[in-house]
Amino acid sequence: MSIPPRPLPLVLYDGECGFCTSSMRRWIIAGNGRLEFSPVQDGAGEAYGFPSDRPMGAVHLIEVDGRIRRGADAVFRMMALCGNFPGNVAWSIYQRVSLFRILSDWGYQRVAERRAALSKMICRLPHERYK
């Protein structure tokens, strides 16, 4: 399967999850046009092996070169791609400090496992596609 080139990194998330959608609204602002966002349900991830009818379990970042990152790895890379100093520092620490990476991955997984409960705590936002 040939991976289509991307003009911008693509962030795939669960558009039916209120917690995920709310988080992505903040990321869209932080990304300032440097990232493209799409709920997996819109089908934008199908060319990369993410069917629109199956849950992903984590946010995924598809880089312009086709590399796919998931979970905490995707989040810290997104921070760096937002183009600010704290994001670059966080990404650098995540890449270089194995204990930090292990704890970040563990923490991300704990939040992902509880996102349904977290969705009930926040106002559910309508499913929309953002560019």
C-alpha cells in the first residue's frame, strides 16, 4: 500500500468522544494552522489503515513523511509541531529520558481508559471536522 504524501501532519481522533473532541478544539487553536485535524469517523485515516468504523484507542499523528505516532508519543510530537519553546523542550525530554517516556505513556493510557467517564464530566461538543 502506498502512503499518500501529506502537506501537513494529520491528527486523527475519536470524534464521538466528548473528551477527545474538547481536547482537539484546544489543539486546533494551539496548532495555529500547522496541523490538520480530523475525527477518524470522517474517513481521513483510511488511507493510513484506520477504518472509520473502528475505535482507535488513542490519538494518532500522521507526519508528512507518513510516520505514524500514537498516544503520548503523538501528543508530545504535536507539542513540538506547534512551534513553541515549551513544546520543543517537552518533545526533547520525551525522546531522551526513558523514565519520563514510560511514565507519560502510562499516564496517557490511564486517561484513555477513562475517557468515557471524562466525557460525561465535560459538555459534549458537536461532531465537526476542523481544518
